Amino acid sequence: GWGEKDEEQVIFSRDDISESSIAYQASSPDEIAIVKWTEGIGLALVNRDLTSMRIQAPNDNSLQYEILQLFPFTSESKRMGIIVRDMATGEITFYMKGADSVMSSIVQYNDWMEEECGNMAREGLRTLVVGKKVLAEEQYASFEIRYKQAKLSVTERATQVAAVVQSLEENLELLCVTGVEDQLQLDVRPTLELLRNAGIRVWMLTGDKLETATSIALSSRLISRLQTIFTFKQVSSRSEAHSELNSFRKKSDSALVISGSSLELCLKHYESEFIELACQCPAVVCCRCSPTHKAQVVSLLRTHTKRPVCAIGDGGNDVSMIQAANVGIGIVGKEGKQASLAADFSITQFRHVSRLLVWHGRNSYKRSAALSQFVIHRGLIISVMQVVFSALFYYAAVALYEGVLMVGYATIYTMAPVFSLVLDEDVSPDIALMYPELYRDLMKGRVLSMKTFLTWVLISIYQGESLCEHSPWRWLSLSHTHTHTHTTGGVIMLLGFQLFESQFIHVVSITFTALVLTELLMVALTIRTWHGLMLLAELFSVLVYALSLVVLKDYFDGAFLLTLSFFWKTVVITAAGCIPLLIAKFMRWRCTPPSYAKLLKENSMFRNCCRCSC
């Protein structure tokens, strides 16, 4: 409602080219809606600056006003005011508008305002109460002196200014109650349904009245029509809050609707109990929330649930909430760009949230997991090989591979294929949006966990380590003495030494080539959907390494590289490191296929059926 706006001050500009073409600019779209409505009934605002305004009335009458004082809107006061002087009559009038909750104690007694506000709120309209007070010249002069003194105060300036303004906020004449419809954007209902199916709990934090917030929650299908609603009563003491919490505990499967004041009292005395019960609800609606309340709720959800929280907002009053969340999404719209500028992601429509989370968010998580695990594997496998090599040669301080090869392995030989994993996709965007339950699987944390980390550690050890049943190590020394004991286990290093010939440089040629090919093949085995850049990265790495074999003659024996012995030994080592893992992956796919495997099969069968029918 009107309590949600950061500043209700409106600045209008007139098109200087055409007198009939008027453009309205305001910090609140509700302001523009009201001004355009008055224009439709013949009362048009044609000029507005910092000191004056001109209104075109019916029968070509022009009303001129001088702006004497302006009291901006704040989320705490939930109202704003203005003092103007009629240039024709000299009459000074104080106008004020605000939420009905604060204006009810400011305007004169009446028997219809509360009823009309309730009727409009139940229809989903955002209500606003407008009142006025005519000021005598002496009364305004006295107020102006006190107001200027308060603004010049050195200590507690804001408190003194508010006190002076409040001296005018009494016995105002009630002029009208307005209602503005806050229309839903396109596809809000299916988007909220998709988020629920994805296992995401949705909370609605708003500054609207309780009736308005409930109506919007029902119209947007945040709360289904068949779902029971528990409306948390307005409480003012700790005992009342405790009684309501006990009643709420019996209906924890219902949707919760609670006001900001009751929420603040519950969080003050029963913080953990309330959050625990509220998190069990299918939907929560917090109305009459200030920006502080919104940020506090987000922070508590992060603290108590230990889950990531995403905050979505479109106005300046949502900035604190967006900044308090793990991920902030700002919607660019009629409310301005404050939320968009403060957020991590910016979108133009609420319906884009579904694709952002279910498609891009899911891919980001799975790709980051695969990339991080491969970076660990790439570094750990060569580290294990160096450790084994040092152990085989009695812990001599000798590097297995020289600096150029190490730098090349970490950069041009393997970097492009590994980082091309950020392009991998397991399902298409259509399937991800059609089956949001795939997103729910990520919440189990099985993609990146201690189990997956240890699995990759064991893979690295298997591919790079050599295990020995007997000690001490008695392998070929640097002087090429060919004596050794019986050994078992290991792949690259073990087979590299078993297939070792007469020179140390041959070990480097065989094992390093097998290492690079193993890493490239591991990337290829992990990819689920090939992208053109992935294939290009693999070919680029192979060609660059082949060129290095020719150029780096100090590290590779060119004559040995052309022999059949080098070829079959490298193939055997690479196959021994990759084929068992390929078999294990195939068996796992057959025995415990991932959740998306059946969808891919069904989607393929559906396409084939469509082709046959055509």
C-alpha cells in the first residue's frame, strides 16, 4: 500500500512543445494513477515546480497555488503533507495523505472511513486517506517560525521537526478515501506455482493492509482458494502473543497471515518458536511491514534455517531486504530502479524468476560443482604422481616434470577443456521449466558434498599413485640400475615404470602424455551435452600438446615418440586409467540413474512419436 513507498513526493513536468501533451513523473505509480484519474474528470495538473503548481479546472478555469512547505513521506510515519496558498484568495491550507492506520487518529471523527477502507482492501485495492486543515495567517506564521528553529537545531533535529509538524496533525477534515488497483504482472500465478513445485518456500512481505495483502495472495495463487488461512490476531503483549502462538501451533499446515506489529512482538519474545512454526507453513504473508521488518525477517530466516534466502523486490523500500538476503533480485518497473541497482540480478518481469532459478540457477550450481571437482582432480593427480615418484627414488629431491611441463599442464594443455564444463547441460531449458522438481533434487546437496569430494580424491589416487605390498622401495635409480621388487596397484606411475625402458626421458614422455590424455578423456566422459566450444577446446589441447612434443626437444625424445613402443604403452596406461571408471559410470547409470535420465528418455520417445504421426 501507500506505506510501502520510500517517498511520496511527486514532481511533474509539462511538455513544453505541446500544451495538450502532459507527462507525469513520480516516485510512486499510485500517485500517477490518481492524478491521471483527476485529469479524466476534468481537473488536470498542468504545471508543477518546487515553489508553485497550476491546475486546469473545468470551463478553462486555472487555479494557481504557492507551495509553502512540503513534508516528505517516510516509511516510519506512513504519511506526507503539504502547505499551499491559494493565489486567488490567499487562503492557506494544510493537506495530508497517508495510510488509514495513521490517518484514523488525525482526521475528525467519522463513521464511514474504516468501513470503506476495509471494503476496498478486500477487493485488493491499496487505500489512501486524504485530509485537510485551513490555517489562519497568524497560525501559519507561528508554525513557520517554530519549524525553522527546529530545522536549525543542532541536537535531536529530526525529533524536534517531527514534533512541530505533529502540532498541525490534529482535527483534519476528511476529504476522501482513494483505492488504487495493483495489477499483477503477466504469468505471476504460474511462476509461483512453479516455485512451489521446485521446493521453494515463498514468503510475501508487504506494506499493504491485512485485507489487501490477503486478497493479493489469493488472486496470485500464493494461497490457494481451498487452503486454510490462519490470521494471526493483533497482539499487544507477551501473553497475547504466547496465546496466539499456541493456537497457531495447532494449525501449522495453514497459510499464515500476520501484521507487522504482531510480527515484531513475536520476534522480540518468541523468535525461534515463531520462525520454526512459520517455516512449516506452505505460505506466509506479512503485511504492514516496514523496510526494517523485511530485512529482519530475511536475516532471521538465514540464521535459523541455515538455508540460502532469495529476496525479490521492485521498490526502494525493498533495498534493505535485498541486501540482507543471500541473493537479491531486483525488478525494474514503475517503482523505479532502486531495487534493481541494489540487487545481484536485475529482471524486468516477475515471471523471469522461474527461468533465472530453475534453469540458470540449476545449471550454475551443477557446473560450478563439476568445475571445482575437476580443478581438484587436475591438481591432485599430478601431486600424487610426484609423491610416488619421490618415494620410488628414496625421497630424492628431484622433480618428476620440469617447470615448463608443469606450467603447460596447468594452462594450455588442460585448462580449456576443464573450464569448458561451464557450458555443459544435462537437460534442455524446456524440460527444466516443465519439470521444476529437478530443481528440488539440488537441495539434497548430492552434487557437491563430502562424498563426491572423496570420490574424486580416490579417482586421483587411482590414476596417479603406485601402491607397493612390500617395502622398502627398490625401483630403478637415477643411474638406471634395473632392480625392483614385486608391486601391485597404481596406474600411470606404476605402468609407466613397468614399461620403462633404458632412459629416464622415456618415463617423462610416456607418463606425461598419458596424464594429459587421461585428463582430456575424463572431461569428455563427464560431459552430458556436447557444445561446439567443448569440442574445439579438446581439439585445441590435443593439437597444442602434439606441437609441444615436436618443439620441446629437451623434454621429449623425438625418435622415441615415433616408435610403436611409445604409442602402445601410452594407450595402455591411458586405457587402464579411464576404462574402469567408464565401466563404473555406466553401471551406476544403469543401476541408479539420475532423476533427469527418465525425462530425457520420455522426451526422446515423444519426439519419435511426433515424427511417426507426421
